[in-house]
Amino acid sequence: MVEEISVIAKSQIDFFSGAEGDSYTERNKENFANCGANIIYNCVKLTKSKSVIEVGCGVGNNLSRISDISQITGVDINKKALEESQKKYPNGKFLEGSIYALPFQDKSFDLVFCRGVLIHIPPQDRIQALGELKRISKKY
């Protein structure tokens, strides 16, 4: 059962799934300068993870180095970002969804991560968000 999220969390979802999120997506479409792709690559290699999901994937920049060594999945609340991700990584799976209620069964992925998302989660909603990340993770 999904717990109710705060008004602040709902406003964040509205913000990032709407025009402001589209603008954010456009600004970050080709931004690899501050990308965590190398860290994610090393984590995947170290853990030998075959299935990896990024929650709050945006345009998929953090997935850029692992798309050929792991099955990648991305979740985001912004449709434009998901369209860009799917163009970049046609073999990946990209779905619209929220960190508060991820559309996957328990233990669905070897490695679950998010980068630059938790900073937007209100303190009162963090346990629920982190619980969802843990729920869909097999191990990492």
C-alpha cells in the first residue's frame, strides 16, 4: 500500500512533470560534464550487476557507460526526459513513475540508484522514497 505523500512532495512532482521539468530536460539533454556515469560504470563492474535501474533518470546521462554491459531501466516523472532517454538507448526500458510508488515487483533489479533526486524529497517523505528503492533491489 502506498502511503500518502506530503503537499510539498506533490508540488515537486507537479513541477518536474510539467513545463518546468521540460525546460530542465532541455537544459540537461547533452550535459555530460557533471555526469555520474563513471561511478555507475564502476559500481556495475564491481557488483557484476546485469539489471540496473536509475530512479529519476532524466535524459539518461548516468546510464551512458553501462548501456552495453547491463540491461538498463529508467524511471522519471517527466515524459519529455523519458522520450530523450529512449532515443539515446533504444534497448533500454524507460517508464513514467514516481519514487514514491515504483511500478515494479519486489527485488526486480540487481542495482538500484538515483542521483540528484533525494535532494528534492521533503524530509517527511524520505523514508517512503528510500523504502521503494530498497524494495525493488535484489542486493545493491
